[in-house]
Amino acid sequence: MTNTPERLSALKDTLGKSYDPSICDKYFGDQLGVKINDQIAKFSIIIINIILRTIIIKLIIGIGNDTLSEQTRLISNGVFIVQFFNTALLLLMVNANLEEQGFPLNLLSAERGLSDFNSSWFSDIGVTLTGAMLFNVYWPIIEFFVFGGLRQAYRCLDRGFSS
């Protein structure tokens, strides 16, 4: 809805004081900034998880194990532990208010940290954490089809598009 002169005068009459449309612009600008930061945090966690997963897999394959099942177990455990620390603990620690915990934890405290699980926590950190988790649920399926499609495309290129 646009702020026409008639609408502004109606708002002035209703509110009994002057109406400043710049307040709404600031609010919506701040709201957009928060949503952008939330998406950046979400995708940063996901990209770092993918990079860490790749590094862990390469390291464990490079170590070399006696059996494939031992190698698979080490990869599964290693990837789980690294992604757990990156996704859950890192996100919680960055946004925690640890000022009352004493030295050395109070040095890790965020300026705007939340001291308890309340509605602000769930609307800020909970949404980011849930979004990252949902993406991690669907990523293996997406990855399977993307890399399967790439394999098929390379095969077609290799054959010169003939059957």
C-alpha cells in the first residue's frame, strides 16, 4: 500500500500527531537485513559442512584401513562428529550470552547473546538451525541426482551423443 497524501492525512488525524513513513522503511529494511543474515548463516553452515565432510572422507581414505566396513564406520563417525560440532555447538556458542559464567567462558560471549531459550532464541537461532537441518536432510538426495546426471552427461559426451 502506498503512502498517498490522503492516507497520510488520515493517519495524522487518527494518531493525533504527525506520521513519519521513514519509521516503516527502517523497520522493513532491518527485517530484510535480518532475513539476509539468517540465510547467509544457514548456507555458510551447510557449505562448511560439505567442505568438512569431503576433507574427512579424503583423510580417512588416505589413511587406509584393512576392511571396507572399518573405513565406512570411521567415515560415518568422523563426518557425524565434525558436522555436529559445526552445526549445533558452533551456532549455539556464537549466539550464547556467557557473561555470567566466569572466566574463560565469558570471553566467548556474544554482544547480543541470548541468555535463555525464549521466544527470541527460537525466532532467531532456532529458525537458522532448523533450516540448516532441513537442507541436510534433502542434500543427499539432491547430490545423488546431480552427480548421477553429471555422470550420464559425461558418458554422452564421451560417446559423442551416440547410443
